[in-house]
Amino acid sequence: MDTGWTGRSDIYYRKVIRADNEEVSLDADMIRLLIAIDESKSLYQIADEMDMDNITFRGTLSKLLDQGLIEPVQKDIKVMGVSFLESLQINLSKAIGPMAEILIAEVMEEMELDPDAIPVNRAAEMITQLSLEVADKENIIQFKKSMLAILNKIRS
């Protein structure tokens, strides 16, 4: 069964109470993943919390879906506008110079993010990843402070 797992942050699952009284068989990984599944956590967040390799995680998720113990939930996730990306580039350029544009593109590719639709819930993670590329501590603090102010303004 397709798990929907693509590294995207907008996929959510919830536990399901089955209508039938059929017996189910769960292994240790299935139990751990079933416990971790929470409708308020994206699949990305759950995968990050679990201490499983990618193949095991996908297989376990698929088994839970096949047994009807979980189901996908459709949620609309707010995305950051173009102004966020522009602010990111301006503030990172102040911290590291002309390499900012290249680093932003690399981090977005690593995080599998679409530049036109950066989910709000992944923006802080992106800021953190980019701040790791800044050498000077004072510049790191200034970059994070300015970007988190913009992020908080957008969120509210």
C-alpha cells in the first residue's frame, strides 16, 4: 500500500479503531510506530522521532495501513510566501555574503522543499540548517534573531 511517504511535511496519520473484531498481529516496530502516531504530528516529525532506518520505517507504516490501524489525514498547511525567501536571502547574505543564494538552494534541496511553497512548520528548521553554515557567532545570533522575528510575524 502507498504510504504517501515522500519526505513531505504535510502528511499526517491518525489511529483507527477497526469496526471488525478481527485479530491483528503486531511486531515491536509496529507497536512503537503506532504509539508514536499522533494526528497533530506530521509523518516527517514522527520519522524524525523514531529510531528506525528509512526502509524499516516505510515497511512498518505500510503494515499498519494494510491492517487498517491507521489512516491518512488531509491537513492544509500554511506555506511561506516569496517574501520569506527574499528575507532569508537578504539576512543570510548579511551573515555570509554572496554564497547565501547557493546555500539556500542546497538546503532546500536537502530538505526536499519547494521554493514556492515552504511549509510554515519547516521554516524554523530551514533557518537552523542555514545558521550552521555561518562561521561567526555574532552573525549566527543576528541571522537567527532577524529571521525568527520575521517568522513569528508571518505565523501570527
